[in-house]
Amino acid sequence: MPGIEFISIGDEVLSGTTEDRNFSFAAGEVVAAGLSPPVRRTSVRDNKKEIKDALRRAEQSGFVIVCGGLGPTPDDLTAACAADFFGEPLKSNPEALEHVRTALKKMKRRVLASHKKQAMMPESACVIPNSKGTSAGFMCESKRAVFYFLPGVPREFQAMTTGFVVPDIQKRSGAEKHSLKAVGVFGIPESELARKVEKMKIKNADISYRIVRDYEIEVRISHASDPKIVGNAAEKIKKRLGKNVFSVSGATLAETVAQILLEKNLTVSVAESCTAGILASNLTQTAGSSKYFTGGVIPYSNRSKSDLLGVAQDVIEKKGAVSAEVARAMAAGTQKRFDSDIGVGITGIAGPGGGSFEKPVGTVYIATIAGKSVADAVCGKFQFTGSRDRVRRHSVARALYMIMEAAQPKNGVKNGKRKS
Amino acid sequence: MPGIEFISIGDEVLSGTTEDRNFSFAAGEVVAAGLSPPVRRTSVRDNKKEIKDALRRAEQSGFVIVCGGLGPTPDDLTAACAADFFGEPLKSNPEALEHVRTALKKMKRRVLASHKKQAMMPESACVIPNSKGTSAGFMCESKRAVFYFLPGVPREFQAMTTGFVVPDIQKRSGAEKHSLKAVGVFGIPESELARKVEKMKIKNADISYRIVRDYEIEVRISHASDPKIVGNAAEKIKKRLGKNVFSVSGATLAETVAQILLEKNLTVSVAESCTAGILASNLTQTAGSSKYFTGGVIPYSNRSKSDLLGVAQDVIEKKGAVSAEVARAMAAGTQKRFDSDIGVGITGIAGPGGGSFEKPVGTVYIATIAGKSVADAVCGKFQFTGSRDRVRRHSVARALYMIMEAAQPKNGVKNGKRKS
């Protein structure tokens, strides 16, 4: 089978300031579709000679995904280089122009000359639809390879890769309809997870891993044609990993929590100190979240912890603002304040400063409460490592997992208060 | 000046499951050292032909950093390919062997045959010291380029890049200082921004654009050697774009807001409905944020808007929860509640449901207050387009910008309450 090659174009992808996530996204999609991983990845600057050089070299692979340089600014050179490379004139593509016009109209913006540049393509190009932005992508074929040119903006690139490029490669390469299942696993580091799955000696199915975020990993099981093989493998993984598996439907942890709360007619509210709203924003990512999310407090000062959440001042003084007692009281306080079935309290030291010998940077207490008394609250003490950002992300993922546990009937939640 | 090129080797860097952070680290170090960013990045599989092909092609750049494939397992092919490429025998290097022995002794592990493989190098190779692991790196010179071969393990790669490779390139290239300046611009779409900058006819300097997030764009001005050219161009852009420029230091909008609040000794608190904590998490990204951020409320229900923030029930009933009046009252309520200099209130319809003819999806009211009475509050009505996620991101960026404006003395803030 011909190989898939990846080229990204732009000074910014070489400067080291932006992590280029488009490649890993595309590679994950390619593998999930049952195709072989890309054979090569190249990043080049906004430089005509270097871009054309990369296109020429990539032709030896059968499929080439090119990303970036399709924008309206003068440093966007991809379309012009493509025309040169294919030996065709650069022309305004009517379909692409129509797309640019419609997209701008929706955004209530005028069509500028620079926008019209985004419709300029090699004469033989076929437009690749872009539902997420103004720039149109396009596809061109040489004798030896099919080239897909996509914008570098991640949400546009990703939608077009999933919606058009990967299915097109599958169709062209005659891949049989493949079967795929994604198992969501929480709480096991990637290397250990891979080792555990390897020991299960799953046969025939291809296994790959996608890190959704630290400790939240999607195990993707695929097979060229047989859904039974894939289903059995998913069952095996679920059985062996037990509670660490939160979903076999491809849903993320946040989506799974939302589904469970909706199904069980439960509501949740939060009190976030070190995570400062990240949990709330995760819980409200999907539309209709007001059905299960009632509100939150970000009590950065001790006073607001007692004023808004009823955490006793003497508990804060005796145990410290970062303590199990305060986390529990925060959970109970927000539950009461927002009249929710489940309350969550998070307090910790995200760093880099603020740590002590007893409570070093990365110490985080997370409490959930589902019953009626503070004594019903469940609290975990966690010691996360790494940057401020990483500590906050870990805390939020763990809190989501704990909300899922709190929603189990044995944990005191019986009937949801929510009227649906 | 000769360019710097980057090659990473290994099936795992192409599978999409691991994000390859070595490149962005190296690029960052290179730029920080005043050298020009890498000219190209290539990732290839564990395949002899493809590795040699990449080495050959990279030779046209003066410096080549090669990463990965130096380990003890059979799929580590880099040293053998290097020997082939340089036309030299592969030999056990005594210095490298000594390094492997010492490193393993420290870890209390025996020397296995597979470890000895790690000392095999092209005959002319110079060892690059590795303080963090067993594998030794090495350097080889061809007529046209210097090649640095480093292990792929991030902590080893990073230590060797910073400790040896970048200083060596600096020394050899007798580097003139590469000059770079980043101007942060808010509120102008990329295409329009590029058109405006183009009209300024900035000469000599290279201009590129990095989209930090929608409507927050970094204009990067660079020149091979002259900081004056770069400085003048930055001044010109700042003068022409006026209030849209929020920083000439490379700081993001969130970082700039934090700096201004710290400098002026001001505090801020938030009340976020549709953005549900995203603004708070943006404001608390950096350490020490408790100096200027006092807290927040996420009032998802109307009751919590009145209970926690004192928004009058009849205002909510008459004007609707999504209205300028409610946004102003939320800003004033959180300012009072958290005793902050500036209060921010956000209420809107993020979608995809919930819109009406009068208030369609994407309608967002953002209010800031810096004075003492609700009448001092400034409120903007915005009509954002796109997905729920996009509406929320746009709202947060706009709110950050409005906090910056509220921190101007003319807007009622005179002396910060914060004790520093």
C-alpha cells in the first residue's frame, strides 16, 4: 500500500513557540482508520523553494497531507507553490470563492481582497469543504500521489482530516470498511497501560493509544473488517482494567460524567480554589449543561471560603486552607449553596511557589459529597508533579472521575433533585 | 549564516501516540540563544534507507541535530546509518563505553551486551557528554555540515542540547545576534491585520503572524542582525494600530492583564455565566495570581445570581438573565462580594440551543466595573459566531481586553486596595 506523508508549512511551526498538534491528530486518525501510520513528517518555512522541494520529495509516498500556509496573508504561499509544482496556473476557484463569501457573511464580515486570495488554487484543484472557517482546502493529483492541502488552524484542520481526507484515503487505497472501538481509561500512566494491554495478548486487532490528557487515555482497537474481534478485545480490556475503564463508547471523561448525571437526573456544583474554574468549564463544555450543572464558586481568599461556602474560620486556621477538612467543607458548602445533589471541593497548591515541607507543591485535596452531612463527604489527597498547568489539569481529571463515583447509588445519591 | 536542521528518528514519533516535544524544546533554545529558528524539521521511521536519505538531504544546512535511535534495542539504527553515511567503520568508542559502564554502575545495573551497543559509533565521532542517562551522544563533521546525534529520551536530549549543542553552534557560527520582537494585537481579524501591516510598508524586517487565539494575534518581526530595524517596525505597528496593540514584549493578553494589575496594585473578581470559569482559569494561569485575583462566582441559576451577587429578581424578570442590566449587576455584585477593585460580569447564550430572534445564539453581554456605583459599569453587547466553544473563547478574550481598559485611571480606578 502507498504510504502517507505529512508536511506542515509555516515559520511558526519551526520557531518552537507553538506545539504543532495537527500532526499527532492526523496520525491518530489515520491509525484509528486502520491505515498504517505516516511514513514521514516534514516541517518547512514560508519559503517557496523549500515548500516546493518538500512537495517534490513527498511525491514518492502515495498520499500527502499538507497543512498550513492557506491563509489570507502574504506569507501564506502554499497555493502558489502547489500551482508551480503541478505546472498549472493559479486561478480563482468559483466554489472556493463562494465558500469564502458564505463563511464571511455568516460572521458578518466584509469580503476583502485578501480573502479572495484564499480562493486562489491550482487550476485542477478540487475543493475540500471546511465547515469551521473561511479558508477552503483543496486536493490535487499528480501521476504518483494525491495531495491534500489543508489550513493550519487546528479546529479546521481536524474537521477536514476526519471528515474528508482520511475517508478519501481509505476509499482510494481500497481499505475494507474497518471496525473501531475506543475504550476510555483513567488513572494509569501510558507506559504502564501499554504494558498491561500487551500482557492481555489481544490477537488480530490493532491497538493504539491517544492521550486525551494526562491519565485520560483512549485505547483504540481496530480491525480491517470484523466488529466481533474489536468488540471482544474491548470487553477483555474492560474486564481486566476494571474501574479504570470509564467508557467503551468513545466518550471522554467529561462527556461520560455529563451522560451519567443526565441519565440519573442528578445535579452537581463546584467550589474550586487552585483549579479556579477549569472543572466548571469542563462540566459545561456541552450544550444543555444547565440541566445538571447548578453553579460554582472560586473562593480565592479565606474570607470567601467562609462567607460563601460556610467553611468555619477556625477550621481554616487550625488545618490550613489546603486540607482535607476544608475540601470537605467546601464540597458541602457549594452543594448547599447551589442546591445540588453532588458538591465538589478542590483546594491545593498548584505552584510553582507556595509549597512547604508538609504540603509540597502539587498537594491537592479533592472532596465530593453526595449525602446530606459533611461526614458523607469523600476526600482524596493527591500529590501531583510537574508544572502549575499540569497540576491543575490532573486535579480536574481526578475530580471528574470522583464525580462519576459519587453518582453511584451506594454513595448516598438516591434520587436526583432535578426536575427534568 | 548556515541553517539549523532537525531530524527525529523512530516509529513512535510517527504513530501519533506520543507528542514529540524535543523539537520545540530545541527550537526554543536555539531562538533564545539569538540564533535563527530551525529551517526544517523531518521525522522518519526506523528504516535504514529513510534515515540515510534524511541525513543526506539535511547536509545542505550547516548544522543538523539528530534525535533518537541511539538506544540498546535492535530497532535503534542511527549509529549504523551515520557510519554508512560518513563512509566510516562502526567502532566501539572507548570514552563512550566508559560512560555506559559508569552510568550503569550508578544505577546498580549490570553491563549487558545490548548496553555495549550504545558505545558503537562512526570512527571519527566525538562523544557528547550525557549526564542524565546511559546512552552517549556523538558529533560528526562532513565537509558541509556538523551533525549532532542525541538520544530521544527528553531529559537526556534536553540536557545535552542546552549543555553542548546550542553553545557549540553559537561558537562555530560566530553568531551575529538574530533580532526578534513580538507585538500582541487584539480585536482585528488576521486578514485585516495583515492588510493593515502591509500598508505600513515596513522594510527589511520579516513579518509573520501567530494566532494565539481568535482575535488575539502575535505579529512577529525579525531581522538577521539589526535590533534597531526590528524595534522601529514594532513602534510603527504600535503607533498605527493604537489601542489594538496590548503588548510589545511578547506577552499574551492574559499575561499582560496580570502584569498591569500587579503593577497598578489592583485586584479583580469575576461572575461568569456562559463562560463558566474559563475567564477565571485564564486569569490564574500564572503563579502569584492570588495577588490580583480575589475570586469568582459561576451563577448558573437565576437564584444564585440574586443570592450570591445581589442581582435584583425583578431586573432578571424584566430584562432577562442575558441582558446588559444583569451583566452590570453581576459585575458590581462580584466586585462587592470579593472586595476587588475591578468586577467583571459575563452573561450570554453560548449555544447551540437557547437563542431567540431578539437574542440569537452568540449574544454575550460583558460588563466591567471599576468605580463604586453600578452606574460606573461599562457594558458591551457582542454578537459572536460559531460553535459554543468559539463563543466562549471569544467572550473570554474580550473580557480580558476590557479588564485592561478598566485598569486605566480614567475609568474610575485610582488606588488599588491590595496591600502588597
